[in-house]
Amino acid sequence: MAGCSPIDSSSRRSPVDEILRQSPVFFRQGPLSPRTSEQLEDGTFPQSPVSHQSSEDGTLSRSSGQHLEDRTLRRKSPRSLEKLEDGTHCRSSKQFERTYSELKSPRSPRSPRRRRFFQMHQIVLITFFVIILNLTMFQFREMIEIFNKSFPSQSADQNTLISMMSNTFGKSTEAKDQSNTESNSNAFSSCLLIKDDNYKLPEWLAYHYTAVPLKFLIIAVDPLSSTSPRRILEFWNTTTDMEILLWDDEDFMPTGDNLKKEMETIAVSGVIAKAELSKTEAEKIENIKKHRVRQRHFISSCLHHHKNNGRKWTMLIDTDEYLMFNKIDKNRTEFVLNYTSPIQKVEAHLRDKEEWLTKIQKKRLDLPNVGNERIADFIEKNKLKLPWVAEHCMPLPRLFFGSVESPDTEVQKGVPKKIDASYFNTLRFRKHALKGTWEHNLYDKSIVDLSRVRDHILDTVFDAHRPLKPCQRIRTPEFDSVHSRLTRIDQTLLRVHHYLGSWESYNSRNDTRRTRKRYNELANVDFGSDDDIRPWVGKFVEKVGSQSAELLLDTLE
């Protein structure tokens, strides 16, 4: 191995010598060390144990038997040090220059050449996926054209089908997350328990999707139902931005002894009398009790699910009921029950019941029409005002509509030409019971703001009308137990329309409570007509398009 390059001490210092002199990483000069700062008798300083010196041949070396202590040199391979004649090692000038430059400016972990390679790799992959996507869309358009030529009577709008395909296969996670974030504050959720209601479901979905809007829905199907809504729900899930879940008894229903214990606590004497059942019809009575247990557990589990997912206002209504603005009757035919009702003292200045009612009546005069403003947007805009700030569980009065027919001109009025209004209960049946009365309208239905309800409150459900404990204390009369779950028509800004429908639809459900006698008692009610709900169908067509509207509503026929 060659020796180190000689250094002429009388000549000008070389760059290597300058590096060694200035770098405390490799060597420390004697006078800088506390151990070598004491002066000897001859006036010189002792040599530092780790200082450098010139050998007899003028080469740069260290003291014999001494070793460098810095970690950088220890990590170097012995092959990088050149051995001197006396057995010591030194570094060449090139090795010192390279080490010193590395310490001053370390190398980047990835070279520019590698960065360019990865950038080109990403560009190639993106280009490849774009080409594949364009080819797929082109082939799909060709398939649509072939289908239209082969089956002209069954062809649909190409843009509609392409958009349906995009909704089915191309919904991005980012768009879905953004939609969910917006919907949590400006959309409703719902819990729906159904039994053979496929003929009602599309109209119910279309109305609430347009007028509320409803975005998050959980549906449970009664095990005694002879039909399944799965096909309808899958089509709505893929065609719209609604999120619909389908549950069965395994998702929420108790079993075994727990179910039997709960069924024993259910009182059904009133239902038995209404359905004209005898005590010997034990199986039917057991089914009624089991239905009540199912109803309570489904509502509790469903509300927990919506709350855990950050949802707020949730409505608890049936497929024959529709959430509406409670506008004042144009003909002033409302009936107000003559009973006192305590008002919650939410605001310090609001202590008188008449003041509350006056505020509500003024607000009812300015309520928007269906379709002009969505219910969720209206609530969000007024959430810090009455009554929303005072009631996180809001019981709502119902308005019952019988089956008295109207002239075709009235039924079809304001409805798009391609839509047959006779298939819609909300358009076909316009005659209703007397607003504000107990007869026909019966008990309330409720909406709940889950963001203001504690989790343990959701564990106990009383019934489907006023399901939670906070609902029981809202606007309850002081003396009349019959009307304990009946809200005065003049106390709220929302109400629920309840439609009887035709006898064929009423009788299609296998329910012992639904008899011809009971139907006739309800069918001929007529205390006036109400068309406040009518504009929804036109707004629905505007929202989704005529072709999509026909596809979403075709199961009505």
C-alpha cells in the first residue's frame, strides 16, 4: 500500500492541511485541549495525545500508538486508511476532502435521476387509466345505440342511462364523503318499519327526497310480509345519493326468554277490540304483541345508528304519512281543542303561553310552499329561534285524508303531462278530516334532533307516536288523558299528512286490524280539500329529470 503524500512544512499550507487545522471533528489541537494547556519548563506546550505531526519523511501522520476517537472515522473501513512505515494510519487528501464535503452537505436520500424515473412512472400509469376509462365509456355508448335500434319502444334516454351507470359504478369515495358531510347538517334521517308496502314506497321516497330532503334511511321488513322492497331500494341507492339500509329481525330483535318476557308486558286489549278478535285467536294476538316489541327495538336501534353516524333530525313516520309545512288553512276551518297546555320556559322573556302561540301563528303565515324551500333548510336557517331551539323532540299533529274521489281535472292539476296523478295518494285524495280534532287524525307523530339527545335516552322507546321520554313532556295537556299525545294544530310549524288510500291498497296488507267495516268508517271523511302538498311531483321531475322520474316511480303501476 502506498504511503501518504509528503507535505513540505516550509511551503504554503495545502487545502488538506487547512481542513485538518480547521476541523475539530477529526483532530483537536493541543492548546485547545484543557489537558495540554499547561506550559512546560522550556516554555513549550506538551503535544496533545490526539494531535497530528509530520513523520521523518515529511508525511502527515499521527503519534505512534494513538488512535482517532471520532465516530465518523471509526465507521470507515480499514481499507480506506493508508498504513505508514511505523504502523500508523493516515488518510489521503482525496479521502479527507470527500469526508469533509459529506459532513458539510449530506447527500439527498433520492437522487434527481430516481425522482425523474418515479415522475415518468406516475405519468404513464395515469395516462393508461384515462385511456381505459375512455374506451369503456365508448363501448358503453355503442351498446346503448345497439339497444335503442333493437328495442326502440323500450329505449331510455342515453344520458340518463350513462348517469345511472356512473352512479352505480363510478361514485368516488371523495364525492360520497363530501355529500355525507353536507347531508349531516342539511338533511333528514328516518326509521321505517314496513309490511307489504311496495306500492307506496316509491311515492314516499320521491316526496321526502324532494321536499325534506331525506338522505339516510333504514328500513326493516316485517317477517310476515309477503313481498320484499329490496329491488326498489337497490335502484334508489344506485340512482340517487340516498343511503338506504335494509334490516331484518336479526339486526335488532330480542330472542328466546327475553322476547317472551317483553311480550308479556304488552297490553293489546284496545287493538283486540278494534280488530274484533276473540280470545281464542291466540296466534293473531301473539303476532300483535311481537309487532309491538319489534317496533320498539327497531326504533331504538335505528336511532342509535343514526346518532352514532352524526345525524341530527330524524323522522318517525309510516309509508302512508308525509311530513309537511303546517300552513294556516286558507278557509280558516281549523278546530282548536279547548284545553290548557304548559309551555316550557326556555327563554327568560317567554313565560306566557299566549305569547308562545302568537309567535307560532305569525310564523305559520310566512311558511314557504312545498318545493320552494326544503324543510331541512328552513330548520337550519331558524335553528336558534322558536320552536326549534326549545324542542329537540317535536310531536306533530296529523291530518287524515280519506278516499273521497275528486274530478280528474283537479287531480291532474299542476302535474307534468307524463305523470299520471291517479297513481299517487298525495295527488288523488284531497279531502281530509277536520284540522285539529281528535277524530280520524288521532295521535301525533314525532321528529327528533338526535344531536341533543343523550345515548341512554334512546335505549327506552315508549311507542311509535312519542317514542322517547323528552317527547312525553312536550305540549301535554294537564287534565285530559285521552289527548295526552295530541298536539294542537296551532302550536307547530310542521304537520304530518296521513292517507288512507283505496280499498285495494288498504286490503293488500295481511293485517287483522284492517277490516272493511273499519275502512268504510274512515273513507268518507270530507271537511274540505287541501292541495298544499301538490307541487312536490313537479319539483321531483325538475330535480332528477323526466326519464329518471318515470324509472323511479314505475313501481306504482
